Amino acid sequence: MKGFVYILTNNGNSVLYTGVTSNIPDRIKQHKTKKHPDSFTAKYNLDKLVYFEKLETIGEAIKREKKIKGGSRKKKIDLVNTMNPEWRDLSEFLDRDQDCFVVPRSRDSSQ
């Protein structure tokens, strides 16, 4: 079973949350609808997906999540910047039928 590790933030990009799931479309929907209203992500309005990795197994995803969580805030910010320098909400590009993302190129016209 595949796994995903992901990072969420709020609209001001001031709080980061690292999570893991085997079903990213459903999990992101849960965050956006605040299915668990007393959770950390609901409390701090963390529903903007800014980073993700797809791994071969949920076990690998859990290991990666622990490594990311063990890193500094700067390391998490650097990780987001490698994939998503504009900090766009990547859930907009989720292909729910394919359980994957179609991420457009940067809006920077010089590329």
C-alpha cells in the first residue's frame, strides 16, 4: 500500500504541520472540512497543502514523516521551497481519480 507524507500550513504560512496518510485525497478533504474540530490542524486552520511525497509503502511514509518532524523549522521551509517556492495550495492540483498531483510550472514568466 502506498503512502504519502505531507506538510500543511495556514493562509499566513506561519504554522507547519507534517502528516502521513495512505489516502491523500480523503485526508486533505478531512483537513479542509475540519472533520476533527479539536485537532491541531483545525485549531490553527492548517488546510493549505504545500508539500508532499509519495512513497512505495505506508511504512516508508511513516519513517519519512518522523525524519521530517525531527528536523528544524528551517529544514521544513527549505523542503517546501524545493517543490513549491510560491507556497501555493497544491490540493488544487490533486487528481482525485488518479490519486496523484498534476503540478503546473512556476508562474515566474522567466522560466
